[in-house]
Amino acid sequence: MTASLRGLRIVVSAGPTYEDIDPVRFLGNRSSGKMGFAIAASAARREADVVLVAGPVALATPDRVRRVDVRSAAQMRVAVLAALPADIYIAAAAVADFAPRHPSALKLKKSDTGDTLLLELVRTPDILAEVAAHLPRPRLVVGFAAETHELGRYAQGKLRDKKVDLIIANQVGMPGSGFESDDNMLTAFDHHGSHALGSGPKTELADALLDLVHERLGDGDATSATDPLAHRQR
Ligand code: CTP
């Protein structure tokens, strides 16, 4: 039987972010948003109160999910923080790590730049680390890691550096997994070790991930972070 998440508030981020260079160009990435949308849909089927903060994607909103559309990492940060407090935060978005320092209000013209164009990029805010440090903190903070190599080492590093409870790692750069694919292969890392979630359609992996989330929350305590009484007791 599917584990219920009734009464729990879950915030999920999904998709890429676009960082504008000028009014017609941006820096983006190949995230389709499918994994995050599948997680949001599965959480809603389990009767959670779901807020889905979505970067630019071409996907339909799952039933009974409140969707907030954003474009840039800065906008995603504002929307995610506005959705707190929550019981669970799942960061499935592929947030751009860098954005142009001075996006141009006017379209850049080749005639003005010559043969080379130097773009100065600055780090975007780390939304996942900020949510993990936020008070009241969600009971479970889950990040993703897309890696082409040394999956375990990088996943453990992100667990530590961002102070999150779980990192869900997937190998990218192989056919049948990762960005743009309907399928994926996921491994969950916590501070004690790793746990294979298997491979297959992202919809099935989303269910496996939420079963793990349910298990990690511990049984019997479905008190919501959005319940004012629960806050006082926290
Ligand atoms: N993340 C975030 N805010 C950012 C960047 C990433 O919230 N500015 C989140 C993503 O949603 C994901 C996790 O952090 O859950 C990914 O971690 P990160 O270290 O940023 O991975 P990469 O972008 O792959 O970075 P690196 O190149 O260092 O591996």
C-alpha cells in the first residue's frame, strides 16, 4: 500500500533556471523538470499539501498541486522561501550555479562586441543550503546531485556542505538516464551510507523516493509544520 503523506506540507522545486544575458539570450541547462513534477504528482496522490516551484518547463501541472512558475535562480529562491514553513523540501531543480553579473537591458549586438564576448558570471544563491539552515527547518531536506563521475564522493560532499538529510544522486551523460529522459537511475545517500532506489520510469522512482521520505519521517508523527501548535512544540 502507498504510504500516505496526508497533512504534510511538501515544497518541491523542479526544472532548470534561466539566467538572462540580454532580452533574447539566457544561460540554461538541459533539465526537463520531469523528475520534480513526478515527485509533486506522487506527493499529491498521497494527500500531501504540495507546492511545486517550477522553472521554465513544458509540463502540465499535476492534479491537486499548487504551482508557482519562476525563471531565474533568484526568483526560485524567493518562491521557495515564501512557501515555507514546510515539513519536507525536495530540491529537484537544476538551479544554475552562475548568472551574468550585468544582464543587458538591450540586445547585445555583434557589431558592438567584436569577435569575443566576455561574460562575467556570479554565483547564484544556494537555495538548498539556505532552506536547510532556515528556521523552522523542514523536518526533511532532500537535494539532488547530477554527476557524470564519482557519484558517491560528490553526493557525500553535498550532504555535508549543504547540511541536508538526503542526497538523491543520478548519473548523467549516459543514455536512458538523467536530463530529458523519461527514465532515471537513482541512489539515495544519507550520513550513514547509500541506498539504491533503482532504475526505471521517473514516475516509479518518485514513488520509491517518497516511500523513503515517509520512512525517514518516522511513523506515527504526521504533525504538520504548518500547524501553529506544532510550531510552539518544536
Ligand atoms: N541547488 C540550489 N541552489 C543552487 C544550486 C543548486 O538549491 N544555486 C540545489 C539543486 O536543486 C540540487 C543540489 O543543490 O538539489 C545540487 O547541488 P550542486 O552542488 O549545486 O550541484 P551542481 O549544480 O551539480 O554543482 P557542482 O557543479 O558543484 O557539482
